[in-house]
Amino acid sequence: MKKTALVAGAGGFIGGHLVKRLKKEGYWVRGVDLKHHEFSPTKADDFVIGDLRDVATCNRVMDRAFDEVYQLAADMGGAGFVFTGKNDAVVLHNSASINLNMLEAAKNTKIKKIFYSSSACIYPKHNQLDPNNPKCSEDSAYPASPDSEYGWEKLFSERLYMAYHRNYGMDIRIARFHNIFGEEGTWRGGREKAPAALCRKVAETKDGGTSEMWGDGKQTRSFLYITECLEGVSRLMKSDFAGPVNIGSDEMVTINDLAKMIMGVAGKNLQIKHVEGPLGVRGRNSDNKLIREKLGWAPMCSLKTGLEKTYPWIEAQVKLGRTASKQV
Ligand code: NAD
């Protein structure tokens, strides 16, 4: 019998890629999202447009005992969306409602296994002040002090999934994603993250021109290419380990380094103008000790390899946008 999976957030970046992967693996897949995928038609067998803040929608999409549920739906975005403070109430309310409803529906339908996508944003701010030495091991999450409401909601929801496991015996898996990037991700509009935003700026700017960057560019991060993220999720689902576990790259770079790498891939040399903007913590990197220990695997793909696939896709989107606006 075909395995069945429900992907919540299937109209988004990671959810869209996950549906494709599950279909290749032979699953029967239902996707659910507020919207259709922006960049490619879904490969899901069934795609429901619905609002998961509404408990009736959660019950409706979980009308059978799926083998696997992947809960990726969240109100999220890059620094421009989560670190300005302007969307705090919306982020907390929307994402917490989705998780509360999804778990209750999953409990009632006797879902076999449920995956929850948490985030590196749950880690305490005070451990990420030194850009050269951030601490993001899984056991450093407490005492908790995330630097955004987005991080607090993720931490609350991790606890919610763990409580459903404890009290109702629900089989759960929790991963803390660290900056996932790749083709078919948000690249403009204010919710895009650093790699996509910088790829877009480089693609939009002529060789030798000037492009803006938020902050001094000395803050550090790591970025994980989408296929590696999905490999980690798949391995976690097949393992006996519930998590939470980091799924991220441990190739830490400064944002200035990231920009240089993208320019290298694009074959351009731009001047960077540093401007004020929302930034997040000073340093962050994935600590991959636990994932190696529990899954005998950790992401290996280099940042450059991922950018070599992502940049041409964003460059093509920029060109498409120009052509479309000329035609109007
Ligand atoms: P995304 O924004 O592309 O996808 C999230 C999807 O959820 C969107 O398509 C959105 O429409 C949908 N959604 C939001 N509210 C909904 C609602 N009320 N009902 C139904 N659908 C709703 O984001 P993504 O990058 O694909 O991230 C997927 C998950 O991984 C999110 O939970 C995110 O917090 C988590 N995560 C992502 C990253 C990353 O770097 N991309 C890092 C850490 C954690």
C-alpha cells in the first residue's frame, strides 16, 4: 500500500520541495495552504486551499489516518518581516493557532507520525553576541531568551508537540531549521531572507554598480541548501529520534562573505553600501554534533554549490519580471 502524507504549508518554499520529494518516493500526498505555490504547479495528488488557523480546516484535511504529517505552515519571513516588531502579534497568533489546531486534529484522527519545523531562532540571544563563537547546541535552548516573537512561538510550539507526545503518545519529530535557501523560495516582497535578497540585488545591479546591505555585514550565519534540508527531514522521520535537532549547515560565513560568494557566482563585482536595517543576532551557526550522533549524518553540501543552483534561478526571475513590466 502507498504511504500517505499531508504537507501543511505545501504552497510555500520548503513545503513545495517536500511534496516533490515525497511524490518521487511514491507517497500519496495531500498539500494544504492558504495559497497555491507561486513558482510551480503542485505535484500533490490533492491540494486544499484552506486556513489552518481554522480548526474545521485542520479536521477537514486530516480526514484519514495519514502515515506522516509535515507541519510547515507558519506566518514567517526574513528579517524585514520578523525583526521589525511590527508583525509580532500576527506572527504569534497565526502560527500558534495553526499548531494548536493541527495537533488537536492529528490527535483525533490518530495520525501516526507528525513532523514540526522549528527554527534556529529559538536559541537565546545572549549566546549569539560574538559573531565568531555563537552557541547553538540543542541543549543551550534553556534558559530561554529568543530575540524575536517568531522564536518564542517556535519554542512554545516545540513544547506543545512534546506535550502531545507525553500525554497522548503521539509520535513526533522536531527539527530546528537554520536558514534554508534554494530555488523557488521567496526572493522579493519583504519576506525574503539574506541569500535570496542578496542574489536579487546582485542580479538587479550592473557589474561595477553599488548595492545596499543591511548592517555592517560582519554578522555571521550559516545557510543550508534545500535538498540537504529535505534529506535531514527524511532521515529524522525514519529514525527513532524525536528531536529537537538542528538541521543546518555548519559552514559559518559573514554576510559580507556571502555577498562576495554570490558576486563570484554571478561573475560581477559590486560595491556594497551598508545601510541601517533589521538584523537579528550577531552570530549564528548550526551545531551538528547531535545530528551526527543520532542520525549518523550531517549536511555536507557547500554554500557555494547551493548558490550556484539558486543564483541562476533568481537571476531568471529578475529578467522575467523586467520583460513582463516592459510588456505592460
Ligand atoms: P514559506 O513562507 O515559504 O511557507 C510557509 C507556508 O505556510 C506559506 O505558503 C504560507 O502561505 C503557509 N501558511 C501560513 N499561514 C497559513 C495558514 N493560516 N493556513 C495555511 N497555510 C498557511 O516558508 P518556508 O521557508 O517554506 O518555511 C516552512 C517552515 O519552516 C515554517 O514553519 C518556517 O517557520 C520553518 N523554518 C524555515 C526556515 C527557512 O530558512 N526557510 C528556517 C527556520 C524555520
